[in-house]
Amino acid sequence: MKKLLLSSIIVIIGFTFIGRLSYLQLFRFSPDQTFEDPAIKAIYDYPERGYIYDRNGELLVGNQPAYDVMVIPREVKPLDTLEFCGLLGIDKNTFVEKMEKARIYSPRLPSVLVHQLSKEDYARLQEKMRHFEGFYIQKRSLRYYATNSAANVLGYISEVGEWDLKNNPYYRAGELKGRTGIEKQYEEILRGRKGVKFIQKDRFNRDIGPYKDGKLDTLPEQGKEIQITVDKALQEYGEGLMHGKRGGIVALEPKSGEILAMISGPTYDPSLLVGRQRSNNYSTLHYDTISKPTWDRSILAEPSPGSPFKILNALVALQEGVIEPSTTFKCYHGFYVGSTLRGCHCGGGTRDMNTGIFRSCNAYFAGTFRKIYSKYPTTDEGMDVWEKHMKSFGLGGYLGSDLPTGRPGRIPDKAYYDRAYGDNRWASSFIISNAIGQGEVAATPLQLANMTAAIANRGYYYTPHVIKSVGNKGAIDPRYTEPNYTTINRKHFEPIIEGMANVYKYGTAKWLQVPEIEIAGKTGTVENFVRINGERMQLTDHSIFVAFAPVENPQIALAVYIENGYYGARYAGHIASLLIEKYIKGEITRKDLEKRMLEKTLEHEYAKPFSGEPFNINEYVW
Amino acid sequence: MSGRGLFGRIDWLTVFLYLFLVLIGWVNIYSTTLSDPNLSIFDFSTLYGKQLLFIGMAISGVLLVLFIETNFFERFASIFYIISIVLLLGLFPFGRTIAGATSWYDLGFFNLQPSELAKVATALALAKFLSDIQTDIKKPKHQLFAVIIILLPALLILPQPDPGSALIYFSLFFVLFREGFPLYYLAILLFLVILFATTLMFGTVWVAIGLAVLTVLVYTFKKASTKIPFIPVLGIIVVAVLYSLSVNFVYENVFEQRHRDRFALWLSLEKDESKLEEIRKTIGYNTYQSEKAIESGGFFGKGFLEGTRTKGDFVPEQHTDYIFSSVGEEWGFVGTGTVILLFTIFFLRLIHLAERQKSEFNRMFGYGVISILLFHYFINIGMVIGLLPTIGVPLPFFSYGGSGLIFFSMLLFVFLKLDSNRLKDGI
């Protein structure tokens, strides 16, 4: 026993060590630990981010070089501080402060001394740079915007955060990533793929040569350019018209579903989110919680659609066979729900479909709406049919466009009213407001434009999208090239479109005619309420307008939504007409209209609820 | 001297293993300390060059040992021991402090570490005392004296402070056990260590429950014929539980935070990931880096001079105490396995040599040599691969350093010299 004691201990120790070493080297070993190895530094070679062009090939977004002055504190030799500061355009105190900060961060690692020098400063500095040891210039690539519009469509890029790092292994700290709009949606196409070079480092993080003689290194892959469907001229013009107004505009090409313009007001110049002032500007925009410039109203606002929704109710009624274009309803300057009279501004009298549309008669559509429901034995069944028709126009759900954000709007269904009133405790009279696009229905400007495109196409639409082509190939997602058919027969559209054309000829928008272009449109005036300090108050109506033109072979369909713009033909109608003329003719003939829109602002309306004083709404003054 | 020359009947297998281990050690020191591949390996301004010089000095020392008459060591064992003690005492006024420990004499060209010398001397003195015809290891008085021989240098080294070296002296207890020191001392020690660790890991309550369950199991499965008296067993359990409680008290109140951190790291007591991260960066930094380096070697290793963490100098003290991590990274499991195998064969061979001695002194000294080398090997590699807490002792024949290499070599070769002459001893 005592002779074997030490021998056994030696053998046991041997086995224990081998066991532990197998655990470490065989079990815990993972072959791709190159990235975790602190001794191997991966140096990335970033490809240039892809350019973005508009539908006519005009540059929207490119890249610009920026020059950071870097410093490695321990390599700095005594220098002529005054001369150097002069070249950098900073004062001596700032210089001393920044040098100290860099030294505290690390004496061996590079820190940024001055961010993003201007080209002029860079040119002056470049010649003298060799006199200053320990400093060097690092070139970076920033986004460059060839337009001051379309910030909401293009989106912006910013450094990746913790969430991205955790969820996408591609990104490393400090890299840039698309945050909104096109930059986000087509991030992988635009950014390309970075190359990597592995460098052997020591414990002090100094380079001591390439790792494995560069066998694992990869080359960068260029980002691809993207062409989008937006028309730069139309977009810029539209944003000009939105000056001082809040709201959203979406213009589509009906025959393709391409988004020609997507305007949100107020907006911002995309260049604000690039360069030295980026974070200040971002805070300013982000914390403007009253006008919300970063909130894209064209796809996120969900107002009640108002009168444009009437034409859908008419289409459903025609499809269901409950009315004919010649069917008439009597308007008593309103219509009765039970014994209460709901008002109407059409002038009263007997209305058929044509006059019902172009005079926007509430009574006519209330009657139509009731007829749809009375066709079915129960309101529930009527509701299901109505809902199915409405949803076939892309309402009440996400459209599936290639914009990274959006809202579904709302087409209420029977479950919705069951929740509100209780099962079997409501009837069509409860929901009659939906007949005229008030009540519970809601739609984004994009949905309204898409609905208009479906009418322009007489029964189908293409999913709205902004991508036109990627790189040299034109191929885009087949999702955007397949038509979506509505549940309404093609033949029912003609009488409706005739009514919409008459809106311009005789109806609510007759002052807005554009010479030589036949437009079909529909005004909308939407009552709206807000709650301020717990008090519900009514504000000036929203002004809504949908239109497409020309009536035969439509090239453009659009929806304009102007918050508190009063009646439909006022702000929204003006803007819609101008955009149509701009897009089809390329120039504006009615300069008075244009001047009025470019100059008028609605700031006084937006200030009203915050003034703390009683105010009037819906004032006729221009 | 026999007619067979200087080396006599020296055990060539051990010599070969020794040289092989020294060579592997130097190759790894070269890889660890290489900074400019253009310098000659004989450039003595570099650490690997210096180590080459130390190897030369060690071999000279070995030759010197081989020249010396065999019974010189036995005869002067007590003198060596007294000189060592004096040298250790002399450190208090005259010692030179390196890295916080006053363990060296500055000889100008060389820093002498008397604790290394004292290891040889203590092994010799212990062997001499035990082999004395009048010594009876069964007598408590003699047991006590043997223990004093072992612990005296350890007590002098402890306040330097050099707990690692002091700990090494405890290895000499193996010599006592070999010579008839009651084995239950070892059993009790082992029991106390296990109780200590389990108390920290699971708490006194679970330790008590564990002991109770164990007792019940023993009584259930014992043969009906064997009688185990119940009262003493109960007594042991009570003492064990009291000890367990005192462990908690000592751990919380006597130990300092840095000690607690080391135990926490060793026994994986800390479960909080953020605190673990903190430990990895501070107290556990060396172990963490060393484990990572070994882990990254995988089965075949990254190749000679290809170890990224070795090159980047990530493992602190890699050329001295953590040299084994360089083996792990560059030579992989193949390399580490080979080194463990070589050491195991080496030790078993030494035991074989010790057991074949006719002279009791030779055998006991042999055991002393084995115990000292084995303890270094066990503590060092155990620490490097994260099995044991951080205790700074070098890996014999591997670690960079003159004193260590020279005294390890002389320790070994004094024994090999004795072994080569064993046939004459009986005469």
C-alpha cells in the first residue's frame, strides 16, 4: 500500500490533467475563434455604399468624402501647436483638451482629433501633414444628398447599436446601417459586403504583422446602385407646396403601382442627418413632438378618409345590385337617422349617382349604404360582404409595399362593433357614418392613393412600391408586378368615374380645373377632434382630395391629406391639381393657384389648440 | 569511482527524459520570448538566450554533482540543512526584493534563491534523520522531529512572502508516509480538504445531510458480519459539522477578499456573469488567459511560433509559471498530452529507481526528490489549466529561470548519482 501510494497519485494526476486538457482542447475548442481571439485584429475594408437614383436616372443620394484628423498620442513629437491649430481651425485650448482626452482613452490607439474637416481645410492641411508626427488623416465616406427632399423615402443611416450587434453577426461596432426608408429596406444591396484583413496583435494592441500571411483575408464587395420610382422633380415640387402645412401626399402610377412621390409635411432636409451637426439636428427633429417632422404622415397618418370613401360605397352598392346609376335619393339638406337630421352641404333635392358624387351628397350615400345592408337578412352578413369588398381595395390592412414602415388603417368588421356595442345590439344606422367616410373607417394617404389607382385602373391595382431597379438588372420582386383584383366588376367603374370627372367639371372642384387635362377626383372634408388637457375639442376639418388623370389612360393617381386644411377643394384640392399638372405637363399654367399654395401656411390653425384661448374652426378666410 | 567513468551506472532513461523535457521547455521559452527572429539563439540579451546559458550552467552543476563522492551528501546532509536555514534567516536583513517577495540574494551576475537550495537540503536532512538507525517513525517524538525538519524552512519562507515555495515542503510528507507514517493522517487531511471545499460550494446544511446519507448508506450496505460502532461515527459527524461551521466562519471573517476571490474562482462559486467578468479581468486574469490560450490550441495546436496569444503576449508570466499554456496553444492536445505522458513516465521511473535502492537513505532521498518535483508539476499545471487556485511555483525543467533549473537538475542528479552507486552501498 505505502509503496503504491505515490505511484497511484502520479497516475491519478496524469489522468486528471489529460481529462481537463481534453475538456479544454477538444470539447471547448471551436474552430472559428479567429474573431474572438484578442490577438487577431480584423481590419475591415468598407466598400462604397450604393448610389440611389430617381425614376429618370437623376442622382438622389451619392457619397462624399470626409476627412477625420486622427492622433496616436504616444507617437506625437513636439510640434508648432499654434501653426497646427491654425491649420485645423481650432483654438489652442480645444487642442490641448482633445489631446488629453485622446491620451486618456489610449496612448497607443488612434483617436479622432477633429471630425470631418471641410475640403478646403483638408487641402491646406494635406501639404503640411508630414511635419506633424503622430497625426494622420483618415478618409471616411458620408452620404451626399443631391436633393433636399424625400427624406422620408430615402431614410438615413447611422451607427449600429447594441441591438443590431446582438441580432446580426455581420455588423461590428461603429459600422453604419440604414435606419429608415430605402436605406433600411435595401440595406444589404446598398451596403455591399465588407472585406476583412486579419492582423496579428500583441497585448498592447500593436500590429505585429499579417495573420497567417493573409490566407483568411477577403476582398470587399461593392454596394449596388438602386433606382427608385420617385420622380425627383415631382417630389421636390410637392414638398414645396407643403410648405407650412401638415399632412401627407402619395402619388402613384396606376398602371405599375410605382410611387411617384411620397410627401410628408413638415419634413426635413436629408443632409441635416449627415456630418458634424448630425446629432444636434437629429435631437431637434426627434424632440419636435408637436409637428413631428420625422413621422411620415404619408404612410403613418390614419385619418378618416371622408367623402372619397363614398365612391367605394357606391361601387359596392352597384356590385351588390342594390342600386343603379339612375337610382335616386332625396336629400333634405341632410338625411334622417331615426328622427335626427344629419346635415349635408350639397344643396338638397333629388340626387342620382352622378350628382350624388360631384356634389358629394351625404343623403345619397347614406341611402346607398342602407340598401347594401338591407339586402341581407342580418346586419352581420351585410357587414361581412361590405368588409370583403372594402378590403379588396387594399384598405384595412398592410399593403405590403417595400417601405419599412406603415400602418394598416381600419375597415371595421362585425367583431369590432360587437366589442363596442355588444352582439346583436347594433344595426346599419349605428354605423351610417361609414357611408360618408367618417365614423370608424380610417386609411393612410398611401391607401387612399392606392384605392384611387384601383379606380383609375377600373378594378385592379399593383402593390405600391418604390424600387424600380437594382444594379444593372431591372429585376424586382414579382410581388410588385402582379395585379391585385378588386371584387368590383369593371363595368361598374364607368358611371363612378364619370361622376368623379364631373367633380372637376361642375362639382366641388370646378375652380381647380387644369386646362387640357381631364381629371377625375373627389373631395373630402373630415371632421376631427383632439383631446387637449383632457378636454375634447373639434378642430378645423382635414382637407382630403383624391384624383387621377387623365381620365382615359391614367398616368397618375394621388391622394392629398392636409391636416386642418378645411374643405377638400381648398388645400388638398389645390395641391392635387398642381401636382397633376406638374407631372403630366411639366409646367404650371395656373400661376395664381401655385403662388397661393407656395405661400399659404396653416401655422395659425396648428397654433389654435395650443393658444389656450377659445378659437373658431372652419373659417372661410384665406 | 567504478571503472565505468564519470557516469558510472547512471540511469540513462531518466537522463534522456530529463534532457527531453528541458529541450521542450526551451523550445517553448524561445517561442514565448521571441521578438526579433533575426537574432541568434545564442544572443544572451534575449530571455531564450539566457535560458540557454542557464541550461549550460545546470549541466555544469550536474557534472559537478557527478564528480562528488557519493557519501558526501549523506555525511554533510545536516550541515547543508543548517546552512540553508541560516541563508533563509539571512534573507530578513540582506534579501533582495523582486516582485514583492524578499526571496533572493543579489550575487551580481545572478540572483540566488535560497529556498531552492533549501529544498535539496531539507530532502537530504529528512532522509538522513529517517534512515538513522535510532529513528523509529512509529514514535510520536520522532514523528514530531521529522515534521519540524520539514516545516522549519517552510515557516521561514512563508513570510517572504512566498506561499508557493512554502507549500512545496509539505510534499515531503510523502516521504514520511512511505516510511510508515500512519496513512490515516493523510485520510484525515483529505477528508478535511474535501469538507472545506464542499462547505464552500454547498453550505454546511448540505454537507451535514450528505454525511448523514453517507452514514445510512454505509450501514445499509455493509456486510452483516462487520460491526461498526455507532458512537464514534456519530462523534466524527458532529466534529465534521462543527468543522464545516468553522470553515464558514474562517472564510467570512479571517480570509481577506483576495483569498475569497481565489476560492470563488477555483470552486466556481460565483454564478453572476458580470462578477465573473470582473474576476476574469482582475484576480482570475492569468488563469482566464491561460485557459483560453490552451483552449485555442485544439487538437493539433496552431504550430510552432504560430500561437497568436503567445505571440501577442496575452498570458502574463508565460515564459515562467505559465509556460505550459504555450505548449497548449502551439502544440495542441498532442503536445500537452505528450508532456503529461513524459512527466508521468519520468516520475514512475524515479519511483522504480527509489524502490530498488538498498540504502534507506538513498530511498528516502529519492522519495524526497520525487515528492518535490511532483508537487511542483502538480501545482503548476493544475494552476495553468484552471484546476487549482493561483499559486506561483515553476514547472520543473520548463519554466524560465536560472535558480529553478539549476537546483531541480542538481536535486535530480544527486539522486541519480546515489542510484548509480547503489550496488556498492551494501558493501
